[in-house]
Amino acid sequence: MSILVVGSVAFDTVSTPAGSVTEALGGSATHCSVSASFFSPVRLVAIVGEDFTQAHRKPLLDRKVDISGLVTAPGRTFRWTGAYGDDLNSARTLDTQLNVFADFRPDVPQAWRDTPLLFLANIDPDLQWDVLQQVHGAKLVAADTMNYWIEGKPDALKKLLGRVDILLINDGEIRQLTGEKNLVRAVDVVRGLGPKTIVVKRGEHGVLVFEGHNTFALPAFPLASVKDPTGAGDAFAGGFLGSLAARGLDGDRDVRRAAVLGSVMASYQVEDFSHDRLMRLTDPEIRDRYARFQELTRFSPLS
């Protein structure tokens, strides 16, 4: 079952305590698509500039991501420059150049408008809404957002959430969106806006998944070395949604399995810069880390 991903493709310049990279392939749609492609077919809608070459397309094509919806516009591709200190949970933005992304108006190819699973990656909620009006056949709609949109377009975001089934959001953002300091109460507020499944990403502290009356908590995988956290949340989204798509959307959704696979992909994403670790990733490695997550969270019943 295919996933339609609508978001950003960018060139990232990143420095961390482990090193740096200049104008590496990045963007929410890129990281999510590469991650999801391990589990299901992916269709990508985004915009790039004339400086986006065939070499830049190659990693997506190598992962068999359908980039028929990747539009090339006159100008330069979106660029982001950021730096991480010892606290790898947050980046300091040094420079943002929207370039052609400033005029991005997603146009979903007609043949893709019945894609069963739609992921609205982190872009302007007005654009996310426009995509929703184009994709009428989606059985499941998931969305991501960020503090910039929560602060700048709260009404548009809340309108969007009325049409969203799954919201992926980090712990700081859900507190900002709801004004609630307690995560459980914050989730209750968001559920009242529309989404029935809320995935709260907590960085190095793992993830919380709320679906109906059920809650699932998973720690982050313990790693000896983290090179670059950029795109970890998008890689999580790719693994999470790819897992759901691979299992089909007609029966009960196994969100616990999906959360573990999302966490597996995020844990590999941070082991190198850009998408480099995922491009070297193998299916046996995914299975091995999934099994290690099972062992990590296993305990005996209280007698």
C-alpha cells in the first residue's frame, strides 16, 4: 500500500559535536520518504530549484521513491543551516533560505489522488489543507507540525487537525499548542480537535503513543554515538507510517509495532549525517534492532 508524502526537500548545512556537513540532502519529505521506503511504496510531492541535479535525485531513486511529483522551479533549492551543541535535542538555526520553497503550492498528480495513506509533513498548515482538498481517496491522514506554525497560524492548524487521523508532534510543541504542561491533559485537548491517535516524540527520552484509551511508551534506543539528530523525527514518521501501510489500513492498526519500527529508523538516522546511514541500512539490521527493542522493554510479570 502506497504512502503519499508532501513536504520539503532541502540542502542542509549542519554542525554537531561529531562533525559537520555542507549542503547535504535534507528536508522533511526526504527523510520521511527514505525511511518509509523500507516498508511500503512512497510517492513524493515537493519542490526543488534548478540546482537540484540528477545526483541529488539518485538516493531517492535508489530507494525506489516515486518522484514524479517533485517539481523543479526556476531558482535555488530551499537551504537550512543549523548547529547542535552538547544538547542534541535542539538545533540552533543559523540561516534559512526558502528560495523556491517560498512559492511552493503542492499539486498532487491526478493519478495519486486516491493514495490510501497521506502524510502531511511539516509545512504551512494552509498548504497542508490545500493538499487535503486534492486527495479524496485517503483512508488515513497523518500530519506533522512545528512551533513556527503553532505560533504563527494556530487557527489554520486547528482547522487542519479536524481532518487529521494521526498527529505526530514533539512534547514541547503539544504543550505550546494546548497551553497544558501535563502531556496527558495536552493529548486530551488535541484529541478534542480531531486526531484520534497522537504520537508524542520526546527525543532522547523516546516516544508516547495515545490511541483511544490506550497508551504505549517506548524508550529511545541507547546509542554510544549520535552524529546528527537532523531528520530523526521525519525518519520516525517514515518508519511508523510505512509500517501501517505495509500491514494495510482495513483492520486494526498495530500502532505499537509501528512505533517500534519508527524508533528503529530514527535510531539509525542519527548515526550519521543526512540520510547516509539509512542508505547503508539493511533489512537484517532493522530486524536485529527491532528484536533488541523487544528485549529492552521485556520484563516478567509480578508474582
